[in-house]
Amino acid sequence: MKATGVVRRIDDLGRVVIPKEIRKTLRIKEGDPLEIFTDREGQVILKKYSPIGELSEFAAGYAETLSKTTGHIACITDKDTIIAVSGGSKKEFLEQDVSKELEQLMEDKEVYTSKENSDIAMPITKNDNHERKNNAQVVYPIVSNGDTIGTVILMSKEPNGKMNDIEKKVAQSAATFLGSQMDI
């Protein structure tokens, strides 16, 4: 564990303020759920809660099915990271932080389909070096109880690949199904 040097007092309602710098570094926004853990030494650990992360094994299997069915790279994200990938480089995508553009898309609950293999593609990870090798993309938000909790992403393996209505419907079905699993 890393010490921050920040000390806060608990108020009369049992609340503790998490400093803005720490919230910014950990990408914790107002309204984000936090999971609380304790250990035997009496430490309290706060962790950003990812409802879709609870289904990471299931998401990995689902991504594999999507990839085999469509022949494309399939990624499933929570709000912060890619939690499952199939058909593409796990090293390049798995557990990578999502890009600011993808975060904004989730916040706006927008569906994204790249225009017919143009040179404009949604950067998926923060480390995206804009090589534009996966220009054909479909990004569909996973919504549960009115909140976006992640995305389903299909990316063409082919440099000249295109996404059509079938890929859009497959991504929509996957996102709707994963969102419905959070309601249970």
C-alpha cells in the first residue's frame, strides 16, 4: 500500500472526504460506487466498484463467442478498463484503461459505428498510438438501471473491413444481455 500523507477526520455522521487529487488519479467521480474492504490489521480499503467486473469470467466467454461468431476482435469494458478480449492481442487490450473518447461515449450513452472504413476510428485504450489498424468498429454501451456500466466493442481484423447492420445488432444484443445480467 502506498502512503499519501493525507490525513482526514471522520465527521459526526461517519463520513470521510477523499481528497480531490486522489479521486482524480483513481478516476472516481461523484456518484461512483465504492466497495469497502477490511483486513485483520484494521485497515479499511476502498475500491472502485465495477458491476460488470463481477462478471469478468462470463464476459471473457461472451467475448470469445462474439469473436468466433463475427470473425472480429471483441472487447468488453467496464467504465474504466477492458475486462475481456478475444480475437485480438490480449497484451494490447486486456486490463488497459479506456480512452477519454470512449469514456465520453459511455457518459453520453452513444452507439458508435465508424464510417465506412474511414481513417477515423475511436481510440479504445489510453495507450492507443493512433495506428488506425482497426478502423471498422462498433461500440455499444452496456446500460443497467439507466446507468452505463461498460461497452461491447467489435473491431475488424481486416484493414479494409467494414461493419454492417449485422455487427451492430450483434453488439446491441450482447450489450443488452450483459446489462440485463446486472439487473438480476
